[in-house]
Amino acid sequence: MQSYEEALSRLLAAARPLQGQDTLSLSDALGRVLAAPLVSSLAVPPQDNSAMDGYAVRVADVAAVGTRLPVSQRVPAGSQPMALQTGTAARIFTGAPIPAGADAVVMQERCRVEGDAVIVDHTPRAGENIRRAGEDIAAGAIVLPACKRLGAQDLGLAASIGAATLTVFRRLRVATFFTGDELTTPGEPLRPGAIYNSNRYVLRGQLEALGCAVRELGIVRDDLAATREALRDAARDADLVLTCGGVSVGEEDHVKAAVEAEGVLEAWKLAIKPGKPLAWGRVGDAAFIGLPGNPVSSFVTFMTLVQPYIRACQGEPALAPRTLSMRADFAWPRADARREFLRVRRNERGGLDLYPQQGSGVLSSCSWADGLVSNPPGQTIAEGDVVQYLPFVS
């Protein structure tokens, strides 16, 4: 069996960056991966502006607390002020341009209005409460680097420099199917011996969260010929064929044999728990990954292995899942020969609590948890030990 580290390294090395790009409006680009650096053609802010509601002044005109200055103009945001007359103040509002000649803004809480004049109860320093042109972004600066997955804040940053569209890598096309005569679609009657297909909804959610274009082929019966046909169909227009179930060694597990017949099987069986039966290879021009059928095993192997692979295909840096060093507020006295991924949740004390049932069929543990502890082979955990925590959302 391959170790987790070896399997992840081989998967990332096999990732083929997508060919093809889309030009999208900002409204449609959330979650996509930027294909080229975004360079600003302007400075942000474009000119010096006020960080406060108050009064723009010349520092030289306010030599002492209590200085009285006539108010010569009013400067709201979006206006174009006149140059500030010597010995006067300008009423100014947050975001408004600084009048030429002014070199400080005194916040209104430190001023008193008296008729058409203002009494300044503060001695300002040069530059006080002024946001300088280009303070956030300089003209010609790279605002967003290529290969960055775009969050809401990134779209706002692009909007701040006037970008209306972004060039992103096209979506990864993923075809999925699920094997098992026992599987039933929610909404249908549950016959004796059957179970509902929960993996479909977990897997589709995981893929769509990564911005993939998903084509579902449904449930495939436990039959070698049917599995081979489904693989051929899935591989026709997919970058990745992702299956769930049928990769173990039982007489009704046909995915491994089907991949060997229709393509190439690169690896099978990993030294991880949960998730030992995991296969990958190629079918036609498509990459292939076969996830185990147990719900937790499928969820964990997707998060720890498939997700980094997909992100690498989408143009992001090929990195292992991010881990944090955290305190275990639980004991795990049973060492295993395989790397274990334990379902845990952060608590209000700054540590991690363990879900009491760690079986590979206990999907409720994944709903309860907010991450995994990656526990090395042969390692026990005592309460208070520092462990490596993989958050579900990073």
C-alpha cells in the first residue's frame, strides 16, 4: 500500500493544467481561478482624500489650540474643490478630495462651529487624516496574481480599479457515477436491504464548491459490462472521471477491473484510514479517480487527495492541504499502521474535541466536525498533545 504522502505527491505530479480560458464579468467570476495577472491602470485612491469628516486646513495656519478660521468652502465626496485660501478652513467629508494647499484634516469632534467660522481645538500635524493617492494600489501594480482562486474580496478589489471582466481558466469537466445495486435515490421508496445514495450529494457539493462543471451518470449496477460502458461514456467529454464505490476486492466490485480493461490503472490501495480502497489512472483522454463507497471514506479521501489534485488542474499551486498545529483535548490510545484522519471540532477552549464514533459509515461525524486530525502511522495521542489539524474550510 502507498503512503498518504506518496499518493498525494503522485497525484499532484499527474495533474494536467487546463487548456482554455473564459472571459467573465465580475458577477460570474466568483470561485474561478485567474488565468493572467490583473494589473491596475490607475492609482487607488486616485487622489489624496479625507479619512474623516472634519476640516481641511494648512498646518501653518493652526499654530495653537483654539485657532479661529473662516470656512471658505464645502467639499463633499465626489466634488472637485478649489485651492484652499491661506488662513481659512474647508468643511470636508470622508472620501472627498483634499483641496490644493491643505496638508491636514482635523476631525470634526475636535472642532467647534461658530457662525461662518470654525474653532480648531487641536494642533494638527502634516498629513493627519489624509489618505494618499495610491495608498492602496499604485498604478501599474499587480492587483491579483495569476492562478489565484477568486473570492468575494478579490472581485471587489478588481472592481476598485475599474475592471469589468476577468480572464479565468475554464471549468474542469468532471463526470461522476456511483456503483451499487443497494443504492436508492432519495425520494424513492427504500426497498429491503437498500440504502439512500448520500455520496451523490456530498460529492456534487464538493465539486461545485471548487467550480467544476459536473455531469452525473447516476447509479450503475454491479456488473462489469455496465461499469465499462459507464466509464467509456463518462470519459468522452470529461477531464476527470470520478466514481464512488466498487474499488474494493469483493466479487461485486467491478470498477478496478473495468478501468484496467478500458484504460490504465496507476495505483490502488492506500495506507490511510478511512479510505484504503482508492484507485486512479486514465480512461481515454480523461483522468480517473475511484473513491471508496463508504460515506466517510469518500468524503475524507476527496478532501485530502482529490481536492488538491483538482486545484492543481485548475491552475492553483500544487500544494498539500493546509494544516494547523492545535491542542488535542482528547486521547487516542490505539495506534494504527496507517495514517488516520480523525473527525474533530474546535472548542471554545482553543482545543479540539473528537467525535466519539469514528467508523467509516458514520456520516454524521462529518456534519458535526469542522476538520480532521492527520495522525501519522503508529502514533497515539494523549490529551494535551499538539496535533495537525486540517480545517474543512481553508
